Amino acid sequence: MTAMHTAARSRFTLNEADTGSTPGHAHSHAANLWHNTSERITSIEAILPTLATKADISEVRADIHKADASIRTWMIATVIGLFLGFAGLFLAVSSSFKTALPTASSPAMAPLIIQVPAYASLEQAQKSPH
């Protein structure tokens, strides 16, 4: 056998204390097991009253559904409000860009003409003393 098989085999062999070859040792071993088991049962019994019951879970589930419905209502109302707000903003901006159409009763305005003075060429500007 290899060293690995020997080590694995030695882990599973029982020593003298586990077999209970001495009567006093077997009794103390059983007493320790009983004491450990009773400690575990006592700790579990202390935890049991704090655990949630089916009624507690159903209350929490109902509260979550109620909160979910409330959030959904507010989200829908917010989206509708934003949609209406942006539609109103679009209408306001688009109406401000519309020009007033001339009516038959109002006289037409003459076009505005801007005359730009002639400018001297760059060479003439450099030659002239300032």
C-alpha cells in the first residue's frame, strides 16, 4: 500500500477509547454524548419561539404586495405626469416659434434693407498711416 492509503486507513480505525473496551470509559463517553445532545436540544428549544410562523410570513407577504401596488401606482402616475408635462412644453415651444401670419386688414411691412459700407482692401489699409 502507498503512504496515502495507509493514512486514510488509519483515520478510520477505532482506538481503544472509541470501542469502549473499559466499562468506565464507555459510560463516561455515553454520558458526554447525552450531555451534548441535551445542550443542543436546549439551545434549539430556546430558538424555536423566535422563528417565524406561517401567520408571520403571510403578514409580511401581504405587506410586500401592498407596498408593491402602491409603488406601481406612483410610478404610473409619474410617467403620465411626465408625458403630459413634456407634451405641454412641446406645444408651448412650438407655438412660440410660429410667426404671425399677415391678415388682410394689416398692411404689409416693407422689407428691411441693410447697407454695408465698402471696405478698403487689406493692402490699402496697411499703406495708410495711422
